[in-house]
Amino acid sequence: MEAKRQTTIIYASSAFGVAFNGLLLFFIATDHSKNNGGYKKMLAIVTVYNIYYAIMHIVLDMGFLMDEYGFVMFSKNFAKTGYWGSYLAIMIYMDAFNMTLTLLAIHCLYRFVQVSGKWRFIFESKKWISGMLIFHLSFGLAWCMICHLAFKPTAERTALSKAELWLKYEIDMDTLGYIGPVFKSIDPITKEVTIRWKTVMGAFGCLSILIVLYISICFGAIKLYCFVRSSMVSERTKRLQYQLLRLLFIQAICPFIFEYFPCVVAMWSGLFGFRLSGFALWVPMFTSTYASSDAFLVILGFKAYRQRLLDLRPFRGFGKKIYSQTENSDQKTAKAVPQSGNHY
């Protein structure tokens, strides 16, 4: 029953993700302001990715198990396709998972180039754009390879989780392709714990790649904020840049809340002695809400898009209340700025 409820919530949240990102893509496509046309393209790329990521959750329907030895992640919908079919499905998901970070890095770089005026050739040269695309794809493939080496299925993990997987999901683990390390072993007689340091270091190395990239993005965003604050530009331009930085902040904090933090807890809680097996049910549901949360917060973050959302019929009933609550804050950041073209 819990597995069916989990699937229902994943499908529903992913459907909201497709809907909200589709709406955001419509707002972008019908936005005829002339300012920052390139930035709208960047936002459209991220939005298309979010649609893809939400669809992946519907197609794959991820499942998760947690115990004191580590974790197991698998695709419920591809569980009956045999070992290689289900294993390919999990690798495709892992690649989609890390795309959030590489796109965020490109987004941050784009903001720096536009604000500082440095390195404009990166986004004006087909050679450099192709290089970024190659980096984006290569990073995903390399990360999946590392995940394969660190988390690939083993007979020991299958023996540990086979009964639980069948009890909760009615899936035969003997024919399932999954990722699931065993971080430690416990002697059944002496209860002595032996840490599998090779596996732990492999998992830590896999996670460290994402951590280093994410910290670099955060550091770059802070530097960008300081640059904007100290720049000798008009107040109108500065307000414009602050609003774009708000978008960057939204797109940085959403994956941390809905993807990275739940997955880090799921990966490492067992190793440190925390028994959170019940939390495994929520991990795929958290990650499936990322796409809808990101799009919804981006729409709310731009005044023009927020107004267009509240002008839609389903939101007209409480639109005036939100207008009144946000009008004062918007006036502080947009006083004396014309309505057209001030949201980019």
C-alpha cells in the first residue's frame, strides 16, 4: 500500500512539474521584452530540462531502501525488464540528477559574463558553446561511471535487501539492476562493526565531485553579488541585476532542499548509526517535487511573471491579497522603474 501511495505522489508531483514548467516556458516564449534575450534563452533551457526531469520520474518511478549498511536505489517501472534494462534505467536517472548542477554552473557563468563584461566570447563563439555542451554531457557520463564503480550491485547487498524489497515492492532483487553499496559489515556473534573503507571512499569521492562544484557555484554567486553591489551603474540597472540574482538564488537553493539534502541523508545516515529506514519512502517523493518547486518559485520571483500567473482564472480569487502583500516590497526594489522590461 505504501509503495502504491508513493507512486501516486511521484506521478502527481511530476505532473505538476510538467505543468508549471510548461507554463513558465509559455511565459518565456510570449515575453516580448527586448532586454536580455540571451538570458531568456538560458532560462528556457533550464525549464526544458525541468520538464525532462519530471518526465523521467514518471517513466522510471524511483524506489529507495535504507538500512544500517547503506542504501538501495532502483526503478520500479523497469524492474521487470531484466538486469540490464533496469540498470540502464538507473544510470539514466543518475545522469539526469546531476544535470541540475552542471546547468546551474553554466547559468552562474552566464550571469558573471553578462554582468562583468568579461569572457563574452564564451557565449558568442560556437566553439566555446560546443565546449560547454561537451562538458555538460561528459560530466554526466563520468559521474555515472564513478557511481557504477562505487555503487554497482553485489551479491552481499542483494542478500541484505532481497527480503525487504520483496516485502515492500514485490520486486525480485536477483534480476534487478540497482545501485546500492554496503558501507559496513556487522559480525552476527560479536556485533563488531567493520567499515568497508574502499566503498566509503568511493562513495565520498562520488559525492565530493558534486559538493565541490556546488560550493564553487555558491562562491561564484557571492562574488557576483558583491560585484553588482559595488559596480558603478545606474540604480535601475542594479535593481535589474538584483532581480536576476534572485533567480540564480532560487535555482541554487531548490536542488539543495529537494534533491541533495534528502539524498545525502539517505546515503550516509546508516553508516553513522541513524536508523531512518522509514525516510526511504520519502526520498523519491522529495526529488520528484524539485521540478515543480523550481518553476513555481521562479514565476513568483519575477514580478511580471507573477502578475501573469495571478491573472489566470484559477488564481484570481486570492490574487488581490498576494498583490497587496507584495506591492510594498516590489516598490522598494522597483520604484520609478517602468513596468515594461523590468523583469529581466
